[in-house]
Amino acid sequence: MAKFRLGAGCSNNQAELFAVAEALEWLLHQSVVNTQRSACIYTDSEVSLALLRNHRIHLPTVERVRRLLFNLRGSWAIGLLWVKAHVGVLGNEVADILAKEAAGGMDLPESFSSVPRTFVRRVLHEGTVSSWNELWIHNDETAQYTKQFFPSVYARLRAQLKVNHKLTQALSAHGKNRAYLRRIGIIADDTCPCSEGVPQTWEHLIVDCVMFEPQRSRLIRRTVLGGSGWPVDLQVLVSKYLNDFTVFINEVNFDLF
Ligand SMILES: [Zn+2]
């Protein structure tokens, strides 16, 4: 009985194909004299069989099986057959038990450790997002306003934003609001022309500027009914009420200021 262990990043499909290849390798080393022999290899992996049949697939594990089948063709007639898993087929159940034993056998050397491309892509993606997040959360100088909506890069990636120029301005505090125009030196007074006598920031426009009460009423109704009340935490606003918030922003005509 042979047991093999694959590297930690290897996929189920690689393990299935590796097992088929090792069975074929075993056949290759049996001494066959004169008469042609036959063998059936059963696998419960439909994916593996489909990969082997698909001639556009040239993964190393697939090519290894094909090469072995080619080398065996003179002395062995080989069938590769699918068998349903977990229905009590004895050979399949035994293979399952042995596979679990081998997977836990950390003392076994790794027989195969070429991880699939999907694994590399996932590791690179996770590393990139993690670095991006570190930069985001440790930057105390810029984007303090945007951080109220998205305290982490993960929160931003979770939000299914349909970004347009209005939403971008509302989330970045840029655009034609008076606080921003004052900050970049275009106007001297950032007071909102509504009756409240406060700077016209995006927070003011979103939360309490009376000029947008009609457009805001639907959004407030949603957050109150949703148990978040008003004013609502900006992070909750984009994570729980994104659609209503987007509708509100798209209705606000801030080009008037
Ligand atoms: Zn106002």
C-alpha cells in the first residue's frame, strides 16, 4: 500500500489526478509477459475525467496521466471509470479512509507540491489587499472623511458600488460643495445658503441640509425602519442602505451651489 502527501496549497483535483497517475505508475512497473493485460481505475472525480478528456487542458498533472497511458498502451488495456462517492462502494470508501490518513500524515514527505495557478492568484490577491489595507488604515493624513464610510479596504471591496461622478464626490468630499471650494481657495465663505448657517460639507448635505429634505425623506424612512435611526453612522449607511443612499445622492443637484 502506497501513501503520498501533497503540498498544502495543492487542490483536490490535483490530488485526484495524482492518485490516478500513481496507480498507472504502479501498473507500469508490473512485469507483463507476452499476453496483454487489462485494468480498470475507478475515481469519484468527474472533474478529473473531464480534464483528461479535454484536449485543450495541458496541466502538468493531466499531462502526466496522459503520458503514462501512452507508455502503457502496448501491454495494458486500461479503463478509467467514474464511481459515485459516499454510497458504500467498498473500494471507494477504503480509498477515502486511506486518503484522510495520508493527508494527516505530516511525517510523510511531500510527493508533489506544484500549487495550481488559482492558489497563486489567491495568495497574491490576499497579499495585495492586505498591503493596501495597511496603507489605508495607517494613513492619518488624508481621506479621513472617506474613512468614515470605509474604515478598511475590505469594507470598500464588500460594498457593491455603482460608482459615478456624483457618488465619487459624495464619498470623497470633493466636488462643488462650498467647503471643498473654500478649501482649494476658490471661494472665501463656505456657509451653506440654507437656514442653518453651517459650513456646506458633504456630511451636512447628506445628514441635515434642509434644502434636500424631500430627497432625503425616503432614505431616512429606510434607516429608521431598518433600526439604524437618523443620523446614521456613515459606515452603516453604505454597508446597509447603499441603494437608498445612492438614489439620494443621484437626486441631489449640488451643481446649484
Ligand atoms: Zn445646508
